[in-house]
Amino acid sequence: MDLNQLINDCKNNDRKAQEQLYRLYSPKLFAVCLKYSRNYIEAQDNLQDGFLLIFNKIEQFSFKGSFEGWLKRVMINNVLQQYRTQTFLSLVNEDITEETEIEIDDENISLDYLLKIIQELPDRYRLVFNLYVNDDYSHAEIAEMLSINIGTSKSNLSRARMILKDKIEQYKNEENKKLPSAR
């Protein structure tokens, strides 16, 4: 079936078309939910809630731009909406000026481990990190999306990077201890 026809059928509340759209895009959108959620179960809930929102808002899609991009934006905004009302996004005064870069030169670090440590970040750090690093939003856009100021976005990103860098270094040290010593 043609994607435009599938979208139009979904706009007409065709349940079979909605199921087909879900099957087509749920793997990619679940990956988005995993990035922004605390754990797998929360990501599953966010995916279901996000698709309900998508089906309610699909009438707003005007066939301008990428449909997949539109789906992703709706899903991200749905997940972020949960956090907007929580106080964890309150202003933090941290004087962090240097950008912490994370270099992963070790092929022994799995994507599963990286996802796990990102999910373990405090909410405010995880959201800013994913929006900035993984989804290429600017600090100004992040500040607007999360109702924080630009300095807080920068500070949260820097703090997230420091935490991740420490966890990666700790992981590498633990892995090196497991290796037999060279004689």
C-alpha cells in the first residue's frame, strides 16, 4: 500500500490502516522512546501513548516534509510532556564551562551498555543529552521544549557527559581487570 494512502486511511480512522502504520513504524519509534525513557517498560508505555497521540493528531499532517520526521517529533514531544510538569527541570546553578567530550575508542563497549548508562542518567540530564547529542536540537530549542533557560541546557549536557565519561572509564577499568595479565 502507498504511504500516502495509508496516512489518508488513518485520517479516516481505519483500524487496519492504523495497525499497519503501527507495525511499520513502531520499531523505529520504540528506539526513540528507549532513548528518552528510564527503562524498557516505561519506553513501551510511552510508545503506546505516543501512537494514541499520533492517531489523534494525524489529521494535522499535511504531507509537507518527512512523515517519519513528523512521527518522531510527535513521539518525542509526547515523552517530554510527562516531564514538563515535574520539578526535576528546575533551574540548576552549576558553573560548568568546559565541554566534556566522550571518546569511545574501545569496540568492547556494547550499544546495550551505552543505552543502559544513558537511561540511568537523572531525567534532566538524559533528556538534554538525547535531544542535543542524538537528535541534533540546539540549546535554544531544548530550552524552549523543556521550559528551561539555555544555560541550564548547557549545564545539564555537560553534567550528563561527565557522568557518562566516568561510567565508561569505570567500565573500561573493570574490563581491563578481567583480562589475563601479559607476561
